[in-house]
Amino acid sequence: MTNDLTDAWNRLISPRRLYQVAAMLNMPDLDENATHNDDTPQNQQQAALYTTIADWAQLSARAAENLGLPEITERFAFLIEYTDQHAKGWHPAPSEHTEGITHAHTAETAARTVLARYITHLAEHRDDYQLWLVDSLSLRAYVWHVDTAEAHPRGLRRSSYPASAHTYREAEIPPHAVEIRTPLQIHRFMDHHITP
């Protein structure tokens, strides 16, 4: 590692490549105005992106150090839906990755994780969804904490109905978290996704 500012300046990479680095680090949404404004000079975009990536890397390093701690997670049922300018309301998104059970510490974390995983799936199989990936596509993830949903008065069910997001939705049990991605967020991720 060097502290030579000139050497660092010579090694700077473009904002496009920095977005790819951010995607690889599984960073949450970047501040679009601060880091990806066409009117902002490239050096300011680079500076903002480097700072954001550095902050996230430091937080991730602390999280990695704590991996040895006992893992306590809860079960969450999730459902991913889509809408676009031609759709009336929200509809089940295509693929087998749009409903299931996942484990996380919180409902919010589960919602962010399943939606990011689904968008990554779309990016890696772009050709399979080419006709569906319209410019106006929005996605949302509904998440229910399984134990809480089962204890809900409307959650009382016969044993023939397994715990699932569709069951909770039909029973009108409110979700514990909802995460939405706008068309701009989806396409920005797709544009900067690095295929393994």
C-alpha cells in the first residue's frame, strides 16, 4: 500500500467500473444524485463513489470480523411482484425465485436480500427475460415473519395449507416489510452488473 497521491491518481478507475465494484460488494442503493449525475464532472463522481465504497467496505469488514458470533435468524416468507406502465396493479414476477422462505435477522433485511437476489437472477439470465424487461418495470418484495403471521388471527389455518406468502396474502395479513425498486434502480443495476 502506498500513500503516494500521484500513484493513486494514476490508478483511478472510471465511474462505470466503480459501479461494478459496488455491485460486487453487494452495496445498498447509492445516492443517485451524488454519484451518478450526468452534469457532475467525472472526478467528482469518482470521488463520491470511492468515498461511498470505502465506507461500505469498512462496515463490511467489521461485519466479517463478527461472523464468528452465533447466528440467530428468523424465518420469513417472501413474494416478489412487478408492475409497469401497461400493467394494471401488481402481478407475480416470473421465475421460480419469486416466492419462498428465507432466513434473516429482520424483515427489512429479508426484503432487501430477496429483491437484490431476484434482480441479480434477472441480470444473469437477461436473454430469458428480454421481452419482459421493459423500461417502466418496477419490482417489490413483500415479506412476512412466519411465526408472527402464523399467530395472526387470520393466520389460523388447517394443516393442509403450508406457510407461504400466498397464504398470508390471501388471508390479508399485513406484511412485515415491503421493499420496492424503481425502473431507474433496476436498470442501473442491470447496466452495471458483472456476470460471473
